[in-house]
Amino acid sequence: MEKQKTHTSIWLIDNLSRFVFWFFAAVSAIFLVFLIIHLLGFSPKELDLSVEFPTNFKVYEKGTFTLGENVSAITISEASGTINFENAPRLVSVVIPLFVVPLLAALLYILWLFKGFTKNVRLGNAFDPVNIKHLKRMAYIIAGVWLYLQLTVTFYNLFIVQRFDFEGLQFTFKNGSFGSLLFIALFVWVLTHIFQKGAEMEEENRLTV
């Protein structure tokens, strides 16, 4: 029986998915080790923490935009950024990393599913029922990550941002919709039905032969 040749692009994607999975698994393990060390109280008492701001705030900065000989006045009225906690309270330095753990677990599981998916495609089993299950689970998890992020940002805004005190700074709470995740989940879900239809057609062809 002649061995089926694997297309170069499929081979590349399969090996890349495996590399990304194991690389991210190693990074996640290192993060968990440091988190456990911190939870056990072996980390420095004075700990600085940087967090990407999941909300917008109003600013008012004037500037200029130059294009050739044309100079236009511009104004920044809203922005987002990163907040740095100097000597962060232990509760904050524990709660924020703990919120990251479910995201790491979800992403690692998605990468594991995708690794199995690309392996089956490389082996010529694109319409295998296992692939369809993998795609469905990926769609569900991505949608779940979107919901989790919404709840996390809401918690952050209500219980942490409300305790910030900046003179002349007003928070708008507009950032954090993460709509692209829902689009990706919908795309993967549609892809699931395409593969399911392909599996049905493959089975019909097998029965007619």
C-alpha cells in the first residue's frame, strides 16, 4: 500500500501547532510554579505588579498631525494603558494572577485540541468524528472564555478600579467587549458543521462504492 504524501503546508501547520502547544505548556508550568511560590509566602513582601488596563479613561491632550505641508490640530480624549502597582497589596497580587489561571487552562486545552486536529488532517483523516468533536469543544471553550473575560472585567471595574484615586481622571468602562472572540467561536462552530457535512458525504461515497 502506497504511503499517502502529506502536503508541505499541512506538515508545517501540524509541527507548528505541536511546538506552540509544548512551548505554551512550559510557560504555563513556570507561571504556576511562581504562583505557588507566591501563594505559599516565599515571594518578596514588596511586590510590584503591572496589569493591562481593561477599561478606558478620559484624557485631554492636544497635538498636531503633519502630512506634507498640511498641519492639523488633533486631540486625544480617551485612552487605555497599563497600571503599575508599586508594592501591591497581597490580596491584589494573589487575586489577579489567580484570574489568569483559568485562561491559561482554556488556552492550553484549545491548543491541545488543535494539535490533535492538525495531526488527523496530516494523516488524511480530516473528516474523522474526533476532529468534529475537537472543533465543537474549541467553539464552546472560546465562547466560554469570552463570557469569563466579561465577568472578570466587570469584577475588576467594580471592586478594583473603584478604589483608584487619580486627580482629574475619569474612567469610562468601555473597553473589554472582546467581540472578536465571539466571532472566532462562531467561525469554528460553522467550520464544525462543514466538516460534519463532509463526513456525511464521505460516508455516502463509501457506501455507494
